[in-house]
Amino acid sequence: MKTPAIRARSARPDSDLGILLLFCLLACLATPGRAADTHRITDVAGRTVEVPVKVERLLLGEGRYLPTLAMFDHDDPVKRVVGMFGEFERLDPASYGAFAERFPALRDVPRVGRSNEASFSIEQAIALTPQVALFGLEGHGPTPHSTEVLDRLAAAGIAVVFIDFRQHPLTNTTRSMTVLGDLLGQPDVATGFNRYYREQLRRVTERVAGIEARPTVFLEDRVGLIQECCHTIARGLFADYIDAAGGLNLAADKVPGQTGMISLEYLLEAQPRVYIGTAIGAVASADKQPERIVLGVGADQAVARASLKHVLRRPGFAGLEAVRQGRAHAIWHHFYNSPFNVVAVQAIAKWLHPEVFADLNPRDTLATLYQRFQPLPLDGEYWVSLDQRPDE
């Protein structure tokens, strides 16, 4: 009579263990973020985010992230995109048109906003069921401060990842590329880009470190967007490029915020040594918007220089020594939101210190970036000087 009791007691631990294993299995199956399906990354905002190992449905908080996405999805940068903001076609129609011609599905991607956070439709974004929403630290879509948006997306099971090419571009570009490489399962692409990016940036910063005399620079932002003179950038964006290129930004201690206005009267008094305008004009709309500088896809040197000369004929600008002596230039505005921003740094460095950077060819740098990382060929001019330079 004792044997059965002994057997019963010895069998109970096995039974308990089996029940425990069953509960563990059911718990794993019931958990949507299983270890095998997700992993953790740290975005540029410093947030630890659990994202799918395989991202197939992506929402773009800025449409102009598409060329960056194309660095990873060379064959079809649209294939993961289930929704995007509509500022790409509105603010840079020439680049958008080139991508849409090569990848027609781009035109059919639902737009979840126009060009600012206020236009963002959370309901539509959730209805598109993205796995991940890609936003910037600041810009045209939601930011880390958009608490309601982030909470609602999280409640819908949508991971939010932040990158940055504009707030602190020269610090955060490589960080953002690393984040994207981890997110999209292609860290080797990010590593290759970051290596080249750092090499090209060092070609400027190492020489600038030995330069004591820094010329004053006035940067006019988005020339022709508003009639009043003159909107400028004091910090971040192009202001960082000017500093890295060895210049003194005239607005740095005059504008309290990131951007603001500098009067023409003050410019005529301060007489900055170099003038740079950012170009938001396009070839297709040049006749309708002659107040804008034309650069980018489809633009050639003649068209670009003519548009720069035209805007510098505005009342008062002839009084600037930088204009009279030919130290006036323009650069494609959309470098401010692109990982290719190192090219802008090189172009500005040649303008500010032509002797120091005589051997530097930003056009070669841009051509290499396109050849290695873009699915489209390089087309158009992206900077221009009032007086033609030998390497232009």
C-alpha cells in the first residue's frame, strides 16, 4: 500500500513543472512583442524603443525623408511607406518629381499631413497600421514634445522613432543613419555612409581648426519666400554649416531664437564679408516665382546664376560690399534636411577660405554620394556664385 503513495509523491513535481512550462508558453504566445519578433534601439531623442525586427510598414513624418530611405531601399524606397507628410512635393517639387517618375507608387502613398504638425491626422495615421512612425526632433511633423500624438500612437501599438538632420545636423546625421540602419536591418549601409561622411567633414574641420581669421557671413534663408528683408538662421541648420566651414554667422548674437529677421539697414551698417542665400526656387516655376533662387534638380549654372543676380538687384543690396565685390553665393535650401549636408559645408568652406580649400571639390563629393547611395543619377546644380569660379 505504500508504493502507490510513493509514486504519487514522486510524480507531482513533474506534473507541476509541466503546468508551469505550459503557462510560460501561453504567456509568450499572448505577448505581441515577443523577443523573436522585436528588438530595442535607441533613437536620436535618447528614447529606448522596441521595434519590429522586420519593418515592412513605415510612416514618414516628413516626405523628404524618402531620399534618405532610398539609401537603404535602393531598389524601391516606397515599398515600406504606408503614409507620409505632403511637404516633399510642395516644398521641393523638382526632387519629388524625379522620385515619382522613377517610382510611380509614390504618388499613391496616402498623405497624413501637409507641412506642419497641426495638419497631422492621427486617426488616418493609425488607420494605415504602420509598424513604425519616423519623425524628426523638429520640423514639419510631430516632435518629442507632441505628447498626445506619441501616446495615441503607442496605444495603437505603433513604435515612434526620432531622427535629426536639422536641429544639430553635424552631430546627429551619423547618429540618425545608425538608428535607421538598426531599424531597417541594414547596419552595413549606415556604417559605410558614416565612414564616408566623417572623412568628408574632417577634410574641412581639420583645416578650419588652424584658421584664426573668420569672415563674417550673412545667410538669407529661403530667399523670396517673404518680401521683407531678411529672414536668417542663427542656430542649427545652415548656421552649423557656417561655423564648421570657418565663418562667423552675423545673426548668431543678434537673433534670440533659431531663426529671425535682420534688417537691411543693419546689414548695410555691418557689411558682412560674405552673403549666402538659400534657394527654394525650381526650374519649372522660375517664370512665376522670379523672386526665388533656382537650384536643385534640372537647374544649370546659367539659370542658377541668373536667378541669384536677379534677387540681388532688390533695393539696397547693391550697397553690400559682398555683392559689389562678388562674394555673394547661393546654396540649395534642402541640404538643411538631408544627410548629404556635408556637401554644403564643403561648398561654404571654399567660399569663405578659397586658398585653404583650393583642392576641395564638393561636386565630386556629391557625385560620390549619389553614385553610392541614391537610386537616381545626380541631376542639376546645387550651389552657385555671383562670379563664376574656376571649378564651377
